[in-house]
Amino acid sequence: MTTWLKRKCLVGLIVLFVMPGWAQVFDLSADFSLAKNPNGAWEYGFSATNSLAADQFQLDQKSVMIGPIGFWHPTQGDVPGPGYYPYIAYNSTTDTQVGSKGWAISAGEIAMEASNSGQYSLVRFVAPRAGNYSVNVKFIGIHYGLSTTDVHVLKNGSTVFDADIDGYGGDPAFHKVEGSSSRAEYSGQMPLKANDRLTFAVGYGKNKTNFGDTTGLSVRIVLLNETKSAK
């Protein structure tokens, strides 16, 4: 066997080890829907108060397109006001788009903003079956005014990851990358039972205002192998 062929076989074995052929992938961007909520394993929502307690989660009720960007809002989405914040936005195009008041959302990216009273913008993943999952999450400040938000990953209401976003880390063609912490990332593996919930949250940050706070989110979850649920 030639050296080239040996290397090719080795690469193939590594890929198979890392990503088994039966692994199930849940990608927030690829799966996103403005027509359904809940949408498969995904739920788009907000917190009823400024608490991240699991019982505060509320489903967004209103979806709307504003130019090329789609939005989920609590109850209405025509103009900022009651029922507009917190929101979840989605760019379904193949190019970076500019949102109102100066933020750049990359192709396929999710964007989130809390309310000015401290309600969180929330995306929730509900595990469809028991198993071992890999979870990869990225939060990015995408507002030209430099996003100042608190971001979180929670499992059934318990903290897995916390960070602060302070800066712009989005498409550099629209604004220079700057700030002390323009990105925050989490990567790990964890066991989940059927109907366990992973929540991805964006708050209004230490300055307690949502002004200029739009924050990007990407999530990729892979079911590596199934397990039997404990009785």
C-alpha cells in the first residue's frame, strides 16, 4: 500500500471515529423555521421575567419578515414596542445582511436581543431521545455599537456556561472587529435524557440596557449514540 493510500485510509478512519454514520445532527441555522414554533427539537422564545429559571420560558407567538431578515417576537413584530422584545432573528440569505439601527447578521446566522426590562431572548433544544450528545455553541457581538450582553448555556435550568460579550466580532466587511470579548464559545459532551432541555440565552448585560446589543448565535448538537433511559 502506498504512503498516499495509507494516509487516505487513516483520514477516513478518523472521520468515522469522530462522526459515526448514524449520528444525528441538529443545527440551529439549518433547521430554523419561521413557520413553526416549536420546530422539531427547537423552541424559540423568551423569559417572562428577568430570570433564567426553567419555568420562565415562554414561546414566541409572532413571526415576520422585515426585508431579508426573519424575526420571532413574543406577540408582535411590526415596530419596536410592547411585544417586540426580546426577539430572535434569522438570515436565510447567502449574504451578510444589515439589520435596523446597525447590526450585521451573517448568512445563516441567528441573532438575539433581550428586552430593556431584562427579559432574556431564548432558544431551547429539547432532546428527542436519551443519549450522549456533543454541543458546540458560539455567541458573537454583531452590533456596530459594540454588543454588551450576558450569554448562557443551561441544562434543565442549571448553568453549563456563562460569559459576557463586549464588542463586535461579526463580518469585518461591515465593521471592524473590536472590543474586549467580542465572542464566547462553548464546546463539550454531555448525557441527555429524552426531553431534557438545553437553553441558549442572551441577556441585556451588566449595563442593564439592550441598546446596541444584537448578538449572534450558532448551535450545532450531535447525538453521538443512544442510551437507555433510567426507569
